[in-house]
Amino acid sequence: MSNTMVQSDLAWTAFRYISNEMPADEAAAFELRLAADQESREEVARAVELTQTMARIPQSVPQPATVRPWRQRLSWMTAGAAVCLAVMLCGEFVRSAMVGRSASSVDGSRIAGMTFDTDMEVTDTDANDADLNASGVMNNEVSVPSWLLAAVTGKPATHPDDNPDDDVLDN
Amino acid sequence: MSPAEKPNAEELRVDSARVAALYIEHADDLRRLLNGILRNSELAAEALQAAFVKAVEVGHTAKQETLKAWLFRVAVNEALVIKRRQKVDGEAIRRVAWSQSKNDSLPDDRLVRWETVEAVRLAMEGLPPEQRQVVRMRVYENKTFAVIANELGTPLSTVLSRMQLALRKLRGKLDK
């Protein structure tokens, strides 16, 4: 065993002795050793010096708190609550979006119905289609029915006064 | 040696200058040693005084090169005598030894150098959290290792090992 190891063991023994963390028989044996061994005496003095030095260190030194498990638990609970809230909000958002989409599809079918009802007036909007074709922007969308364009642009495909379902659309 | 030549007790006394030098050189370590044994600053002061009285009276019997060891041995013997006499309860003296009250600081507590405190503080900050926690609970909260092990839900051997490793690192700062 090296001298360092022996010294370390002695330092630990001295610390346990001054800390009253030693069984009575071992403490008595160590006191006999103190009466005979100068190294042990100096190690006791050193152990006291170290503990007194540590005791003088301000408590502001960052130390892991004993209540850490509680704090951790609390932070996990907070995080869990936040996640639950976020999931609920997302679910609510998705649900409202889906409701809106179904409402839009209803409107679309109504618009389609209107188109069939106003079949004769579709030709009036062909000019719009022609304009779009002329600009070349919608060349690939010539098959898009005019009622859909009307729905997208928000312009009625027919004169409102002539539309029998105008009241329904206003709703 | 004839009776006439035999020096009297007064002549055998160690001179006051030498005792003063011994005190200056070793009183701090002796006080710490005595505090470690007695865990009571007043009793430690009493033992220290008794040791130096003996040094004055019979210090001449010690060889010069072993005077320090002799003084320490005398101090330990004085402390053990006082300890037996007082039958000092372990719990009571431990409370005094670990006292952190600034109003009740141990006499040699004032002798701890600021540089040493700072060095040990930095060393404590550098300890692994689990070692630092054991040191804090033992030194600042004055909990026994058994209580610490129980509170942390850690085997006692692990707690002792952590403290031992921490002390090894911190103790090195006293040597510098």
C-alpha cells in the first residue's frame, strides 16, 4: 500500500473520529494511537482545520438542494400540464378547421347546384374564362367550371337579383 | 552529581522565550487537535493551557528534535484526561465541534486563512454534484452519514465513499 493511500486512510479515520462517526471501540483504539503517533495527531488537527474551513464557506455556493426531487417532480408536472394543454389546443384547432372545411364543401355543393340552376347564364361568365385563357395564366385550368371560379373570386356568376337561392347564399 | 550540584526545579524550567516560541509555532495545530478530541473549545483551551504548563515545568526532559511531538503527546494526554473526567457526551460535543454560528465560532476558527477558504470553496464547486451534496449535508446540515444515506436512498457505503473522495480532494487544498 502506498504512503499516499495510507495517509488518505489516516485522514479519513481522523475525519470520522472528529465527526463522531466512529464506533466507541474503534474511537478508543484511535485515541491510543493518538497518544503514540504524531502523524495521527497532526491528521486530526488537519481534519479539524478542513471542517472549520468548509464551515466558513458561504452557503451561497451552488449546491444540489435536498428538495431537488420535489422540484423535479413539480417541473415535470408543469411540463406535463403544458403538453396536455398544447394537445388540447391543437385538437380544438384541428376540429374547428375540419368543421370549417365541411362547411365549405356544403357551400360548394350549393354553388354547384346554383350553377345547374343557372345553366343558361354560365355563358355570361365565359368571357371571364376567355380573359383568363387569353392571359395564359389559367391555360391548364380551362376545365375548371366557372362556378368554381366564381366561388374562388367571390364574384357571383350571375346577377344577384336573378338568383333564386340568393337568400340561402347570404346566410 | 552531589545534592549541591543538582539543579532545582526552577532552573530546569524551560525559559519563557522558548515556551513563547513553541506556542507561536504549534498552538494553532494543537488547538485544532484538542478540538478534534474534545469537540469543545473551552475544554480544548483548558487542555492547551495544561500542556503548556507541563512544557514549562518538564519540557526540558524532551529532546529538542522531538519537542513538537512531545508537546502534542502531552496535549493528547491532557485532552484524554479531561475527556474521561468530563465524560463528555458524544452528541453534545459534536454539536459544539460542528457549530457554524458566527457568534459562537471556535477560537481557532478565526485563524483560518481567507486564501485557504477560497481554495477549498473553489475545490468544492469542482466536486461532482453527488459528492458535493454529501459534503453539504454532513458539514452544513450536520447530518450523520446514516441519515444522509437514508434521505438520499443510497447505500451507506456509497455515501461514505463519496465523502471520502471529496475530503481527499478538499484536503489537498490545505497543503497548498
